Amino acid sequence: MDSIIEQAGKMAKSDLKQLRWALGISGALSIVFGVVILIWPGISLYAMVILFGAFSLANGIVNLATAISGRIKQGRGWLAVAGLLGIAVGVVVFLWTGMSALALLYVIGVYAVLLGLITIAGAFSLPFEVGDRALFVLTGLVSILFGIVMFAKPGDGALVLLALIAAFALVTGVSELVVAIGGKRLLERDIKRTLEQARPKPRSASASSAT
């Protein structure tokens, strides 16, 4: 019995570790996206379209692959929806590389709002502690606010918009990395608790004497 429980524990650790890796990779991609925008303020519209398309597509593939390959059920739906959103936006952008700056602005705005809603939902579906859950909710709210700003003020200048996009990517990326790294202790604690509950309880002395 112990060997079966230990094997189940190892499988659970592998799946939870995969979930953390997905969050970490997603955060790293967001940070790289934001940094590239900051160090390339004179980026052309075409390059910006390609960069955003590659970012959203890669992010979507990582999340969807994790949702499909992992055996963990908790949070799988969130990863799948987030992955499909990223892939869909990436495909649209690559099929429409000649879009105008305003169109790109609206695409990013829609992506930010939907991603924010999905992130808030993920905060309550993933196995997070209170602090990590609050951080994830805050990230989702920032994403939604960013998308609303993109719709409300589309003509505030290229540099301002690039700064907003970079700030959004950096905030999202850092929060995901923090949750991915900080959530390790929580996941290990949950696995330990589950294994302890699954182990057969020793028979009491009174029960032994009665038999």
C-alpha cells in the first residue's frame, strides 16, 4: 500500500510541478515581451504586430500543452481557456499582419480584458494560498483596466501606448513568476497532507484485543 501511495505522490508532484512551470514560462515570456518593447522604443508597426503575435501564440501553446499533458484536474480548465485565447489571438494577428495601429491597439485591448477575466477565474480554480490568490486577482484587474484604457484613449501617442503595453507585460510576468515560485511550498504541503490522509490508519489497541 505504501508503495502505491508513494507512486501517486510522485505523480502528483510531477503534475503540480508542471503547472508551476507553465506559470513560470508564461511569466518569463511576458517579461521578455515587455523588456523588448522598452529597449526598442522605435519599433515599427509591423515588428510590433509580429512580436505580439509570437508572444500570445507561444504563451497559448505552453498553457494548452500543460492542460492537455497534465493529469491534474484542478486548474486544467483555466489553463486550457488561457491557452486557447493566446493561440486564437496569435493566429489572428499573424493572418492580419497588415493591420493598422488602431486595429492592433484594439486587439491587444480585447486580449488584455479577456486575459484579465480568465486570470481572476484562475485565481479561484488553482491551488493558491490567500496571498497568491490575491496577487493573481490583482493581476487580472490590472489587465482588465489596461484593456479599458486601450479602448478609451487610443490616440495618446505611440510612446505612451508602448509604455502601457510594456508595463502591462511586466506586471503580469512578474506576478506569474512570483506565484509559480512561491506556490512550490503550498503544493508540496498539499501533497504531503493528501498522502497522510490516504495512508491506512493503524488499528487501535482495543480493536486488536477484541479480535
